[in-house]
Amino acid sequence: MREVDLVTIAGIISTFIALLLAIFIFSVESKNKISNKLFASFLVLNALEFSSWFMHLFIEEPNNLVNKLLIAKDLLAYLPMPIFYLYILSVCYSDFKLKWKHLLHGVPYLIANLVMLPRFYLTSTAQKLELFEEYNHLYEIIFLHISLHLQAIIYLTAGFIILNKAKKIFLENYSSSTIATYKWLFQLLLFTSLLYAVALIKNILKYSGEVDVFNNAQTIVVLFVLGIVCWYVLKALRYPNLFSGVDSKLVLTQNLADDNDIMQAPNNTNQIEKLISYMETEKPYLNPSLSLRNLADQMEMNSRELSIIINQKLNQHFFDFVNGYRIKEAMDILVDPAKTDETVLEILYEVGFNSKSSFNTAFKKHTGKTPTEFRKSV
């Protein structure tokens, strides 16, 4: 009977959950179809990778075809990180589209197959088995390990750069509490980075000759993977539509600040007064999906000029600027004797928030107290 240990069990569970979640994401109706398909593809490819931990249960006697299929499956490890990177782009930018140039991300996969061609694809089963006796010391395998980890570092670094830029654009142009989307992506990048760091240490230990240490590291990696896959499920349940993004054509105000016609316009003071008056009288911030472009259209202003006024002249992100008015509105309701029956949940929706956690965070940032504490103090 073939051995079934903790690694095998965790591998089976991780694979099953990842495939189940992928099927759900592929089938769910959403306006973010590209993001969903990319994330589901990422899960499927990872599920194939996880299957290595229990594949021995189903393979009796390896033959030439089976060996080739196993090698081809292992080389699919070059595809998850490019797809993961494209997924981050698709979530950050609502106008993201797949293009032919994105196929260039598959070049490392093609190179890896060419490297494996002479001695792995084109040899007999007996020759392959002979090679496997020194498997970890073959130049092809060493090349695969180094290139895969290098690829992961490059794509994870690029992911953090893209996310940081998107978050800045979001703060300067959007007011909704979907900032949670960016927190989720940051956590996703962080956990994935930790996973690849542990995997890197595990592969280094593979060459140290310490079998027990390597086996322990392998167990840690498998359990880490299982934890992350379960976390994917929890997040997918919380964000079933898998996010909306920002327009990639938007630019940061620091890149607009050199426009002398705007920055030196003589009516900046009047425009600021007009903006404040409009916010106080018309209360556009009550719209939870208010964006800088929406506000500029309502005020019949140039959106670039409005962005510079808020982010440069008032020295605030649009996100904080709008939330400041929402918090002030909430404070007025909390101290109003006629509205003591309104719950905090009712109030946060009334003033333009759509998340209790983001409302509490913003409220405490502006007042130093939670909404409940503020209500009790007055």
C-alpha cells in the first residue's frame, strides 16, 4: 500500500478546494470577467502543481508517456506568476484588456521546454530513470529552480509596484470604500511572497543533504498552501464579484502639477471657495460611488483642475477630502437628539459609506473615537 502522510492529505485537500473555487469563479456572473478568468486559471495551474504531492498514489509503473506528461505538468509552474501579474493588472485597472503582447509572458515557459527537450522529452524511459538517480544535480533541474524563483521575484516586485501606483490613483480620484479591494490585493501579494520565500528556503535545503530538514520544510510549505487556499475561499465569499478597478488613463496630480495654465490660474481661490460651498450645500458626498470625475462634471469644472485643487492646494487625497465631509455629516447625526434611534449601521449608509469597517476607520482617524464612543461622549 502506498504511503499516505500529512503532505499527501494536505495536497489532496488543497487541490480539491482550489479546483472547486476555480469552477465557481469561472461560472459566476460578473462584470469583471477577465479578472475572474485569470484568477480561476491561476487556481487551476496551482492545483496542478499541488497534485505533485499525491501523484504517487496513482502511478504504478512509470512509462515513457507518463514521464513526458509529468515533466510537461511540472513545467507549467512557469505560467502561474505571469497570470497572477495579469490578474493584478486587471483588478487594478477597470479598462484592462488582454492583448497579443501578453503572450510574451509565456517565453520563459517555452525556453524551459527547449531546455528539457534533449534529455527528458526525447529519451527512453530507461534513460530517464537513469537521469533521475542524480535528478537534483542535473543542470536542467538546477536551471528550472533558479529561473522559477527569479521569475517569482520579478513578478511579485512588479505586482507591488503596480498596486502602489493604482492605490495612489484611487485615493486621488475615488471616494468609495472599495479601498478594501487594494487591501485584499496587498494581502494576496504579501502571502504569495511569503509562500515563495518558504519554497525558496525549502529548495535550498534540498541541496544541503539534510533529508529530515527538507521534509519538515516541505510539510510547512504544504500546510502554508492549504491555509492560503482556504483564505482564497473566504475572500471570494466576501467579494463575490471579484472587484472593480480604476481607469489606467488617470494620472497622479504630481504629474499634472507642471501645467502652468492650471497652477497659475488667478481664480484658484474662487474655485476653492466654489468647491467648499458646493460640498456643503449640495452634499454630493452622500453618493457612495462619487468619483473626482463625477464631482467635476457636477460642478462643470475641468477634472484635472479639480484634482490639483484638492490634492495640491488643499493638500488632501480626494478619498480623505470626501470622507471628511461624510464624517462631519455623521457627527451631526450622532449628536442630533431627534436621531438617537438611528443605529451606526444606518448612519454610515446614510452619509455615503458602504462598509462598517471603513466607516469606523475613517471616523476614528478624524475624531480619535469610534462612532459609538463619540455618541456616548456627547
